[in-house]
Amino acid sequence: MSRARLLVLRLVGVAMLVTLLGRLWFLQVVNGDAYVRAAADVRIRSVALPPTRGQILDVAGRPLVTNNTRPVVTVDAVALAHQPDGGRAVLTRLGEALGQPYRQIAEKVRLCGEGVPQPCWQGSPYEPIPVARDVSVPVALQISERQQDFPGVRTELRPVRVYPHGAQAAHTLGYVQGAQGRDGLEAAYDRELAGRPGRRDVAVDNTGRVTRTLRQDPPVPGNTLVTSIDSRVQSIAEQALGRALAASGGSSGAAVVLESGTGRVVALAGRPAYDPAVWTDGVTAREYEALPLLSQALQGEWAPGSTWKVASVAAAASAGYGLGATYDCPPGYTVGNRVFRNFASADLGLMTMHGALVQSCDTIFYRLADQLWQRGSDALQRTARGFGFGRATGVDLPGEAAGAVPDAASKKAYWRATRAESCDRARKGYPELADRARAAYLTTIARENCRGGGVWRGGDAANLSIGQGGVLVTPLQLARAYAAVANGGTLHSPRVGMKVVRPDGTTVRTITPPVTGRLPASDGTLAFIRQALAQVPRTGTAEGAFDGFPFGKIAVAGKTGTAESFGRRDTSWFASFAPDPAYTVVVVLSEGGMGAEGAAPAAREIWEGILGLRERR
């Protein structure tokens, strides 16, 4: 009996071993390839699910940037890559359906990488790439119902950015393109606006094709940014700037409106501009190259001309010159071997610094600069930097230019960096220039720099004193300086954002423009400057532009500026402020002519618009 049982147990053991070996052979040999493919199938990729971005509102809660649900055509770049021709045929058919050429579609869906030119898709390759929005229902149905012709192409309802005011404040608002392309407020406040992405975990095979979804967490919508932009004033500034450029023949320009006492930005207008809605469908290489992406208000740099003289008057006071003393304003003043002249060589006679600002006498400032240079004083540069020039304002927008306050060190550094080129030009000249007078002038300068330039001379100081030479400012820098003159000397770092608000309406944080310093001028000096500037639009250089203006309603004070630019028409400036409303308004027109004839009328139009007078005229 025991032997029989033992035999049975042995047989059972052998059978189990044979079964196990057979199963192993089946798994590893017969079905081995299938299990390898199955293992490859569980490679996991995580795809970010973009949340709905928060709105951008103006100071009154009116939308500047919002969202709208629209039909969107998207392309799966991975699916295209698996097509025998890389997706060319699919994109060609898609282009025909959308009325777009193949190249235009292809540029929108190519992935960014080393050596890939803009535009390109900066997001994840596993994220659907939008190529067309607001498509018609028949086109959407055509694509949806003919998936055999459009593999990897989908139509879906998605939130897209909407810009209700078109090109107005385009550079300030910025844009969103893909996962990383940002500019303007969209970039500066991206963390608050973006919300929290959701997550979708997908299984992909060893060729990258998605086989199934493993997990999905929904996104959290972004917060809303409330700004200090007043869309009504913004519109007024845009229209005034556009009309002034058209009337003067100017090539570009900007208008800035600040709250003088707080540093908050009320309006930033710039031309040329564009409608940021162009980004919603993606842009082609040709479209991208044609876009005027430069923000003239904070990236445009020009010589400020006579608007700079407020800093020079403050420098004179700090150097011991009496503001109430009498100075001669002859037609010209000789520095070295060169005569520096007034505008139109005007002989304006004796006057105080008050008259020098009101009538914009240059020769008084030439003499001042020459005397300071002979004393070895850097009062002009030191005071200008104290007014905030030569450094960025720190505004809450990306890409701001710093401007320039030239001095001996910067001139020497520039000479060293360009001496080889100057010597080369001294030998061969500028044969490529059709303007022979300009070519001869530049050749003379090149010869001087080749022999031994880089020395800061009295003529450089003279140019600096009236905002010429190597002086460069942005419209925002000049507006900040004039706002500080108006408010008693406080320099702010301007802010466009006012507060960040959650979707439920509660406040995340309030944004306050920080104080960055005080003007290097006494209260008495600033009061003197304000009193002089109050006369400029009444009896001074801007009298014609402000003829009939209701100063009883709003006491606008300001300064004209006309900056020369060799080979180009003059740059036109007007910088102004008023006590109620306590705004600062600055207008610049590149190649716009005289400040009194181009920028000053535009500034008047803005002031009248702010008061509501334009509608009643």
C-alpha cells in the first residue's frame, strides 16, 4: 500500500514538473514576442493638461484678455511621425480643408529644438498642437467624419485667448504660444494666470504611439490679474498716437500715462502694433518676421532732447548755480573749436533758469555744461542717474531697455570696442551709402576715432546737457522722472498689475509699486521746475499746441523736446503732468518733427480725452 502511494506521488510530481516546463517553454518560446510587445506597451508618458488661463482685467474690471470656447483643430505630432511620409499628405489634405498651404500648417506643428527656427511648437510632443481655431461647422464635421484621411487630426471645443480690444496694449498684454512662449503680462504673471496643469498618464508602445489612458487628473483654472490699465484712457492714447504719427509722418512712437503719486501704469500705447490674436492659430515664419514685437514704450530708446533739461536744471542747482540768477541766451556758444547753436540760432537775451525751461534756451545749458566740464564735475551725469536714467525702471514687464547716460568711461569703452572698425572705415570710407554728404561725415568721424578718440570733451558735455549725443531714454523712463517731479521727488518702479484674484473672487495678493529712490533735488528746486513747466503750454514752446486749452479745468504743465538724429527727421517729445487727475503723460514720435508740432498736440488730445472734452467738442 505504501509503495503504491509512493509511486502515485512520484507520478504526480513528474507530471507537475513536466507541466511547469511545458508552460515555461510556451511562455518563453511560443509567446515570447507577444510578451515583449506587451512589456513595451506599458511604457508610461505623462502629458500635462493645460488649465484655463485666468483673465486679465482693467482697473474697472473690464476684460483686456479673456477666454472663449471655440472649435479648435489640433494635430498629434507623434501620430504624424508614424505616417510613411512623416505626415506630409495628411497636412496637405488638412491645409486644403482649412484653406491654408501645406508649409503654413507644417511650420505650426514642427517641434522646437536645436537649429529649428521660429516659429515652432514649444510644448510637449504628446500635447495636441492647435493649428486652426474658430473653424466652421462643415469643416469641423469633414475632419471628424473622415478620420481615415486625417489620422492624428482632431476637432474639439477648447478655451482660447480672446483680445476684445484688438491691437490696443498688445505689447503690454503679451501673448501665449504653446507651453513656454510668453511675453508681456502673460509672461510676468504666468504663474498666477496659468493655474495648475492636470495630468494624463498614457501607455505608449515602443514607437511612441499612445495605446491607452492610465490615469487623468483634471487641471485647476488660473487666477485673474486685475491691472491699473484704464481701457478708456488706453483707447484715447492709442487713437491720439495713431493720428499724430499719421499727421507728422512719424515712423513709430509711444504714449505713456502714469499715476504720478503711485507709479501705477494707466496706459501704454505703442506703434507699430499688432493684434495678439494672431498667436491663437500659430504663426508662420513669414508672419513671425513681420510682427512688430518691440514695445516702443519700454524698449524703444531715443535721445530725449529738451525734455532732459529738468535734470540739467537740478544739476545746476546742486552745483551751486542760482536758479533765479540772470543768464544770457545768445544765438551760439563756442566749446573748443565748435559753435553750439540755439534752435534757429535764436537770440533770446537775458533770462533766469525759469525762462531757460519755458523758452527752451540751449546756449545757457551749453555754457553750464562747459563750465562743469572744465571743473571736472560729473554733476550732469550724477543727477541724471538720480532721475532714474541709464537703468531700467523695474516695471513688471519683460525686456525693458535701460537707456544710456554717457560719460568718460562709457565713451572710452566704446572707442576701444570700435577702433578697429573705425580705422577700417577711415581707409575705405562708406562707398555703399548713396548720400555722399553722410558718407563724408561718417568717414571724418571714423578718421578722428582711428587717430585717437575716446576722450570726454566739453562738446560731449554740451550735448549731454540738452539731451543729445549718446543720451538715450525710453518713454517709460521719462514718464517716471516727470511723475517724480510732479509728486515732490519720489521715484517709483512702475507697476501694471494691481492685484491677483482667485476664481472665487478672493484676493491672493495686492501689488504695490515700490519706491526706488528720491530725485537728487531739493523741494525748492522741484517747486521751481514745476512752476516753469506750468508756463510752457501757456506762454512757452508749447503755447501754440495748447491754444484755447481749458487750464482752469486742469493745469497741465510740460516740456517740449526736439531731438536731432543724423540722416533722419527729428524725434518729437512732450512730457507733461497735472495735479487733478494726478497723471503724467509722455508722447514720443520717432521722426515726428518738432516737439511742439507733433508730440505736444497728441498729449493735448490725451488730456482732453481724459477729461471727456474731446467728446463734447
